[in-house]
Amino acid sequence: MSPTMKIAFTGAALCALAACAADKPAALGPSVNNDMTAPALTSDQIRKLVVGNTGTGPISGSHINLTIYVSPDGTALADLPTGIDHGMWHLTADGQVCWKWDSYRAGQEYCQHVYQSGPDYRFVNSTMEEHFIFTPGKHIEA
């Protein structure tokens, strides 16, 4: 092997080793954590938190922030990178908030338990977790 080839091969090997030793890439949004130590919020607590307010935070499995407005009439707005999506929401007797969007999450209804984590509220089910910080009022224009 020529000296030039040895240098190239050694350089390539060192680069490969450096890549293996590098830190893992940052996680895509919050990871789904169903092992909650605090109890989930009740339907009444969720209603007081979200109705008439706007929540903003990251979506699990992505680097996307989602902003939602939860209207008192059972409708909702989501501000996504693809634009504004319209949806419906309701609370269940067992303390979950359920969402159904025109486009987001393929228009499929999904329900989530809600946990408080400092100023964040974690909306969690078995496949996704969204963290929101809520501010009073509507901060999305449809």
C-alpha cells in the first residue's frame, strides 16, 4: 500500500471512530414516558387549565412546536408548520382530553392523560407525549 493510501485509509478510519464516539443526536421532541409518579389531572382540573387558553410546546418524535387554542365551545385550533388545522376536543369521565383534528394525526381521534410538571403540562398516551405551557386567551388567528 502506498504512503498516500495509508494516510487516506488511516484518516478514514479515524473519522469513522470519531463518529462512533460522538454523542447521540438530540432526541426528537419529548420522549413518551408513561411512568408518571404524580396522579393525572382530573377532568375538572384539565377544563380549568385549557379552556379558553393557548398552549405551546414540542411534539414527541419531532423538533416541531405545536400551538393549540382550546375554545369553550368544544372546537380547537392548531398552528402547525403546515398551517392552521381545525379540530374538536372533549373530556372523558376518567380524566382524559380527547382531540380530533381535520388533518393533524391523520384526523384520528386520540385521548391523553394530563400531568403537571412544573410550568409544563404533559399530555401523554401510549404513543405520544406533548408538553405545553398555557397562556390565557386566544393566540392563534384562523
